[in-house]
Amino acid sequence: MQPKSQDKQGCLFKQKLSEFINMNHELVKLADKINWQVFEKEFGRVYIAGKGRPALPTRLMVGLQLPTVAIL
């Protein structure tokens, strides 16, 4: 009996993000330079716990606005 062959394709959902993102890309480098705690502290003052729908992560919301701010 021969051993089962290994699945060389792997599973997309089991890979680490750093394995398929170019860590030298300028947006990856920019994300490492941003002090995300400052945004969380400042925006956290305007959120009220238990009211409305659950908040999305601050990093996501700020990251989505960065291209808009860069255009202005």
C-alpha cells in the first residue's frame, strides 16, 4: 500500500496573510508606520456602547477613508 499523496494546492483559508501579500508594498509599509492607537483613542470618545449596531474596527474605518483623504 502506498502513502496518500500530499495535496500540493493547500487551503487558501489556512494560509497566513503574510504568505501571499507583498510585505514590501508601500501600503503595507504605511500601515506599519501609522499609530493606530491614536485613532482608536480619538474615535472611541464618540462611540456609545450598547447603542445602534456594533462598531466596526477603527483600523478598518480609517483605512477605508485614507484614499479619500489623499485625493483631497
